[in-house]
Amino acid sequence: MADVTTIFTPDALHKFFFFLSTPDGAFFKSAVEFIIFLLLSYMVISEFLQTVDNDRKKELKYFMIAFVSLLINSLLQVIIYAGVLFTDFDIIDLNSFWPVVDRILSLITLVLLVNAFIYPVFRKKIFRFEFDLKLQVLIILIGGIVVEISWILQDNISDFLDFWGDYFFVLLEFLIIAYALYELLLHSKRLRYRGNIFLAFWIYMLVPLLHFFNIILFDNDSIRLRLLEQPFPVIAILLLTQVTYLKLVDKAYLREKLSETEEKYKVEKKLSDMKDEFVSVVSHELRTPLTSVKLYLSLLENGKFGELNEKQKEALNIIESESDRLSRLISDILSLSKLESGKEGLRLDVFDMNVLKNPLYYAAAEEKDISVSFYMPPRFAVRADKAMITQVFVNLISNAIKFTESGGSVTVSCEDLGREWSLSVADTGKGIAKKEMSKLFDKFYQVEEHMTRTKGGTGLGLSIVKKIIDMHNGRINVDSEIGKGSRFTVYIPKDLNREVKI
Amino acid sequence: MKKILIIEDDENIANAEKLILEGDYEVHVANEGDTGFEIAKKINPDLIILDLMLPNRGGYDVCYNIRQEENLKSTKILMVTALNQQVDKSKGVMVGTDAYLTKPFEAEDLLSNVSKLLNGQ
């Protein structure tokens, strides 16, 4: 049994490379290449025919042309080498024009490949892309014509082609690949699998580079260098094949991801709808018995069922304020739930903030002998959801009144701040401790004080305020000092169109 | 005395409403949409207090049917509901409701709405 390591000795490799440069080897190499390109072309063409998306169709079109031209190139090579091997076809006959044709075909293919892989970068700048493509083809054609003419003027074509012709084409190849790498460096972020594409083109670059060295250092005589460059085009093509395959596979993967996401969305939506229906039904179910409670309370308090003693009246008052609180809680939960479900968009309208001066909104202030003053221009028009901003104002001012002692004052002011406007509610109440600040806007959070709980707060007021402000893409600021008072300021941007979150 | 017809399926609420209103008005009660409609046709009330969530026939339908009746065309309709979305209100306006009351409401709210509909204008 032969030792495995002996198969891959440098000697064996050398023999293989040498084999590749003989007509048999060349035939073998071109046959392998042909089969690879055939498979690739089939993949790309079938993908192209299946695609409906126009953008992708364009991208695939360039792939298609690139690989089909590679296919034609390698087919011609297979035919020629087959001809040399199996018929009397003498390669010398071809020597006059085949190398030129071959080189030109290779260059065109190279250009097409470069464009196919860099296409995603140029997709938006179609003009530039087409311009470059035409420019490149033009350069090649001119180059080809120059060579043809020089050939006509020369006697010894093989001498010429061996040196200047090769030199010229190698230079062109080098330039095209260098251009590809340059574009890749500039725009690599926009390309998927940029690593692989980069690597492929670098490897491809080795061919003209090696050829270059051969020409410069060894007068194109070094067999070693010529052998060395044999496998690289194939390796590069294989890498590009891998990228093409990946890109094609991407589509299947993306389609799968998309249907997964659609399923998830359907489930989420259903849950959300169920939640909304639940909240809606529950709030209705809760409100009905509450109606009975209130109505009978009223009847009792008005003596409809007989005279009441003091104790009975007191008890009824407590029942009444608690059922009021229950009612407010249900409303707040329903409001917050609707806001959070995100289904309620903003109803933007232009209105004057002076409408907030309606005493109905701060009726409790009079009972507590708290003065309410307004500082805003006689006309202060803003664009926002009127009902929601009113709610914000009502919540802020009822908090202010709640936490201020009798005889205190509440100040409401509006200001135009250029790109945004502000609404500020300040009180001379007991203030908010620093440690309470972070939890202020949490649901059901109420400052830990026995007093405030019996004052009928729901704990949701500020959560609702925060939610509304978020929907307007605004912000809220709290300034407070224990014993001195608090100031809640809301800032709303004037330009809501671009930024509004629905 | 002006006649009021209450169409409300919750007995407690219907009873409470009756007690609140019977001092100043002649009050009739129906617990169901179709029965309510029949009674309405018979007694020709000046105001109908209509609950939205009725069994068998929804409040909107009853409202619509009442409006189709010739001699009930001038009857005022006060709709009572726990749902207070904008959608419901405009729907109510479309079928011919004159006013809306949202649950839970105070006895005072009921009285003021009724007197506004029957006496004010």
C-alpha cells in the first residue's frame, strides 16, 4: 500500500502542474472548467427565469451573461483542445489568431464577472455602472484592434504575441482586477459575502501578477511561473461559484424567514386583538354593576328610602368616593390599554392651548382654596392630539392640586421654544423625594403616603401622561424639592410628521 | 306629565332609573328590545332611555326601528352605554340617537340629560 504522503509530494504536484500545461492537461482542465460553468449557468439561468422581482432580475442578468460567456469560452477551449488531441488539427494553425481571440474572450468574461459581482454596489447608480461597462469593453476592443493591426504589420507573429501581446493583455487583466478590488474596497459594506468575493479576485489577480513577474524577470521564459499560474483561475472561479451559490441559496433562506415572520405576526396580532377585546368587555362588565351602585347610592343619599342618621350619611359618603375611585380606575386602565396596544394613532389637529383654561378641569382647586394661574400668550396654537394633550394637562394638574396644601398655588405655563413647545405645571406642594423620581411614571406607583391613597388616586395618571408624550415623540422633565414644590414640564416637537410613533 | 320609556335589561339599573325619575315623569319599563318596541308603539312616549347592550336585539337596531315608526318620529332617544369609543357615538348619531350617557353615570347626570331633552331645546 502506497504511503498516503507520497501522493502529495512536491514532485507529484509538479508533475500535475506540468500535466496541466500539456495539451492533454489543457483539455482536462478546460473540460473540468466547462462542466463547472455549465452547472453554474444552469443554476443562474433557472433562478433568473423564476425570479419575479425586477431588481433581482437585473442582478441575475449580469451573473447570467458572465457565466454564460465563461461557458462559451471554456467550450471553445474544450473544442480546440479536443480537436488537437483527437484529430489532426494542428495547434500551430491556431497560433495566429487563437491566443488573441482567447485573450479577448477572457478579458470580456473577466469584465462581466467583475461587473456581475460589483453590480449590487452600482444598483442605484445605473448610469455609472453602464458607463464603466462600456468603457471597459471599449478599452478591450481598442486593445484588440491595436494588437490585430500590429499583427498584420509584423512578420513573426509568435514573437510578437509571445511578448508584447501577452504583456498588453496581462496589463489589461491586471487593470480590470485592480479596478474590481478598488471598487470592493470602497463599497464593500454594501456587498454580501464581500470576504469571499475579495478573496476570489485576489486569487484571480495572482495570474496576471505571476505572468508579470515572468515577463519582467525571466523574459516570459520561466516554466515554473507559468505552471504556477495554472490552478489559480480555477480556484478563483470556484470561489466565485461558491458566492453565486450562496446568493442563490439566500433567496430560499429569506423566503423561509419571511413566512416564519408572517406566522409570528399573525399569532401576535391575534393575541393583541384578544387582549383588546378582553379589556373592552371587562371594562363594560365592570361598569354595569358600578352604575347600579351609584344610582342606588344617590337614591339613598336623597332620602328616597327614608331619613338617614349622621353615621349612615358618613358611611354612604365613603361608599360613594370609593366607587368613584373604582370608576376612575376602570377608565384609566382602559385608556392605558388602548394607548399601549398601539392601535390608537394620534389624531393631529391644530388647537389653542388656551382651551385648558376651562375651570372644569381643575374644579378640585376651588374646594381646597388653591389658586390656579395661567401664563401663556392669548393665542397659543399647537399641533397635537387635542384629547390626549388635554388628558395630560388634567392628570398633571390634578396631581398638583392633590399634593398641595390648602392656600397653595398652581401655575400653568406654555412656551414656544423654536423647534418644540412646552407645557409646564408647577405647584407649591410637598415635593417629590429624589428616590421617588425614577419610579414616578411606573404603573400604579403612588408616593408611599397614607394621605394620598385615600385621596382617590389610581396610580396610572403619570403612566398615561408618559405614554401620550412618547407617542408625540416628546419628553417630560420633573423638577422638585421636598417642602418647596414640584414642576412637571412636557416638551412636544413642532414637526410631528416625520417623527411620530404610531 | 311627560312619558318616559326605559328599555334596559339589567333589572337593578332599570329599577333605580325608575325610582329617580318617577317623581317628575310617568315611567314605563321594558327589559327587552322587541317588548320595548311594542310598548313604545302603544304608549307613544316623549323620551326613550335605551340601553345599548340588549339581549336579542341590540340597542342600535331598536333605535333604528323606533325611528322608522311614523308616530314615534318625534320621540327623543337617550342612549346608555358602557362603551364610549368615538365609533359608537357616531354610529348612534347615524341611527337617530339624540343624546348619549356613559356608564357609570350619576343620578344628577340622568336627571339633567332627561330634562334637557324634554324641556330645554
